[in-house]
Amino acid sequence: VINFVKNDILIFSLLVIFIIIFVLFLIFKQIKWVIICLSSSLYTVIVIFGILGLSQIEVTAISSNFSALIFILSISMNIHIINYYRLLKTNDISNLQKTINSMFWPCLYTTLTTIVAFGSLVITDIKPIIDFGLIMIIALTISLFCSFTILPLLISIFPKNTQSVKENFLLKINFLNLTKNHSTKILILTFTLFILSIGGIFNLSVENSFVNYFKKNTEIYKGMRLIDEELGGTTPLDIILTFNEDRQELFIQKNIEEKNQELEDDIDDDIDIEEDFFENDMFEEDTSNNWFSDEKLEMISIVHNYLDSRNEIGKVQSIKSLIDIANLINKKPLDIFELSVLYQEIPENYKKELIYPYLIIENDIARINARVRDSEKINRKKLIEDINQFIDTNKNSTLDNFKINGLLVLYNNMLDSLFNSQIKSLGFVIILIFLMFLILFKSFKLSFIGIIPNIFASTYILGIIGYLSIPLDIMTTTIAAITIGIAVDNTIHYLYRYIEFKKNNAMIDSINLTNKSAGLAVLTTSLTIALGFSVLSFSNFIPTVIFGIFTSMAMLFAMIGVLLFLPSLLILIKK
């Protein structure tokens, strides 16, 4: 897995850079701006790697895409700044200062709101997810700093433009006419999709197969599939049975009486048999030998056989497995007394290998180990609930309590915890972003309008994942936070410029001017990022494929929300 992640980071980081270079050249039509934009973003990523190395924050499979994420978010901010600067009549130092002054506040708020979105990852209980959130918070802070130090420095030392800025071919897409003539239709369609997406969210699940994380032509898939199907399964599951201690004395007394009776039948003398037997080392010096009883072994067998009968479970091992082998060798079932003697006579080194993994006699604990076939279509949560219910229903009087644990339970609980915390934290994040909008825009109406595209974009993504029955995992659950972070950036830049133009222009003219400035930056960054992330779909690691596809879709939804839905909402409210 680590090798797959390293390979993805190397190959896809290079591919993303090449695609971004190509798209930036199409947008700016000057190599100067491509070099300036890329240099500032690459500098940001290198500084972040250095800080993470010094602070020893570990990069895991979950956070492995942070470099591509922050590179793209940095480029997005740089494009907004460069686009504003290029739209000014002349490119001199005074206009550079004007650009920095005008763009600082919207960029600061986009960074803060994106930090809030990724900050939702920090409140989970899963350390790799927390680390990913912390890495993104650190990275976004450094990105903002570099965009207002390194980027202006690069702009100032490069030769000034002598040729006028040509109209970008993307401006030929007339978003103004679409919103002005079809605002009602756009809003109806948007709200309809939102309602439908909610239905998909209710279909979300966290059930997935680790074996199926890899494409079927890869060696790791073939190897894990073989282990799963032919060698007993891949995911460990343990059942811990704790028996009643107070039944031990009853068992000892019962065995004493049985053996006394046997001895009375065989010999005829005046020896106090009961006292003589009790003084036997087997029952006085080492009471652990009296642990075995029919009821305890029956309880272990019931659970063992039930696990063995489940299609999802492959190999099952317990003390019953050893007893079955002993019975086979003995050619008839061993009774309880014989098992106790056998236990006493087994050398210590064999006990450590064969018995101690399944019995802790001094604590009255038995362990049943099973391995689950991960390649099967399983519902982990239901499997755990079924085992719990079965044992609870079929337990006998010897069983005090039981516990199910192992990697299967850990993984299931981790995904449940992550899913619940992420879905619940989305509401908190949206409220916090709305409050930040109020501070920035100083208008309840604009803040309300601005928050809606963010809610819709994340809802659409989660809805599609639900309808396609794609199970969430530790990577895909972060998509909601990323979607909100990206959508918020676009919204702030768009509304901030709209407010500036609205001071001296009518609403339609303000929308038109905003489309040609901030709208153009939103369009170019969205297309650049969507194309960049789309290359992740060629990975052999399925979570990376899904991450790339849905992050690209998130960018497009965020773009459409800002360029079509947002102005349509402004027009409708004005009417």
C-alpha cells in the first residue's frame, strides 16, 4: 500500500503539473504568467514539506494527496491575484500595490473559511484524519503568506508587459445571458437536484472491501484474493469468552465425587478415598487443571461452529480445534478428566504455542479466533450484531460475559465514527462559514445567498456517491470538507467583486463585470483543478481514483454554483 501511495504521489503530481502548465498557458497565453504562478505555488509546497519534516508530522495514505491539494489551492489563489493585476490598465508598481490591497481581504477570508472546512477533520477521533486536517491548516496558512510575498516579488522582478491583454476565449461563454434569461429555470433545476441528492445521502454506507481497494490486474489484489479465498481470509476477528469463577468449586466437588465413586467400585479397603483424592496434586496444587468442564467446552463449540457456518468467515480456530485433533488421535472423544490430565502433561513450550493463544485459565477466559473473507460482499456492522445476538441468545450458565474485537471491529468502528463525525460536523462548519460571511459582507442577505452554493455542492457530491452505492472510506469521507473549502473560495471572490462593482453600477452590469473579472478566475481555476484531479482516475489504488473523480466533480459543481446559480439568485431576490 505504501509503495502504491508513493508511486501515485510521484506519477500523478508530475501529471497534474503538466496539465496545469498546459491549461495556464491556454488561459494567459504568456509563458511569463505560467512561470510566475507555478513558481510561487511550488515554493509553497516545498516550504510545507520542509515544515512537516521538521515537525515530524507523518504523511499517511489519507493525507498523501495534500501536496496536490495545496498546490491546486495555491494556484487558485494566484490566478485570482494575477487576473486582477492583468485587468488593470498598466502593470506598474502602483497597480501591483493596488492589487495586493484589493485582493488581501477576499484571499484572507477564503483561506480562513477553507481552514474551517478542513478543521472539521480535526474533531474526529482518528489520528491520520486529524493529521490530515492539521497538515491542511498549516499548508493553507503558508499558501496565503506566499501568495502575498513570493508572488508579488516574482511579478515585480519579471519584465513588464508591453502588449495588451487579449480577451480570454473563455469569456465567449455568456453566463450573463443564461442567468438573465433563464434564472427561474436554473433555480428550479438546482433545488430539484438538491432534493434528489438528499435521498442519495440516506443511502450512504461505509461498508467496503480492502481487497477491492486495488485494481484486479495488480499483484497485491491477486495475492490478497488468494489468501482470502484459499487460505482462510484476511481480516482477523476475535471472540473473547469470560466464564464464571464461582462454578469452579462446584466442578471440583463434582469431579471428586465421581472419582471417589469409581475408586470405591474398584478397591475395597478402609482408606479415606475422598481425602486421598483431594490431596492429589491435580486438584490441590494446580487448580487450573480443573478448568475444563462439559458446559464450558460446549459453549466454546457453539460459538466456534456458528462462526464456521457463516459464509463471510473463513478459518476459525479455538481450543475446540485442538480438542478435535486430540479426539482424532485418541480415536474416541476424551472426557473432562482426561483433558485435564493431558493439559497437565503437555510441555510448557507446546502450551505457549498451542493453548495459551486460546485460553487464559487463571482468568477463566477463552479466545476464538476467526478470519473474515474481505473479498466477499459483507456488512461488517450486521455481522458483528449477528454474532452478538447469537451468543447472547445461546449462552449457558457458565458464561459470565463476552466481547467481540479484532481488526474487523476496529475498522468498522473507525469508519462509523468518521462518517458520523463528518456528517454532523458539516452543519457546524456551514454555520461558522455563514458567520464569517456576515463579518466579511456585512449583509445577512448576501451571506445567506453565498452559503447556499456551498451547501448544494457538497450535497450533490454526497448524493451521487450514495446513489452509486460507493462505500465511504477514510479518503472519500474527506471529499465533503474539500468540496465546501473549494466552493467557499469561489463564492467569496465572486461576491466580493460584485459588491465592489455594485457601488457604481446597476445589478446586471455589476454581474457582467464580475463575470469578466472574478468569474473568469473562478472559471479558469475550476477547469484547471478539475482537469488536474481527473488524472488520479488512472491510479491502481481505487480510493485515489474515487477521490480524483469526485474532487473534479466538486470543482465543476462549485463553479456552476457560482457562475449560474449565484447570479440567478441575486436576480430573483432583486425582482
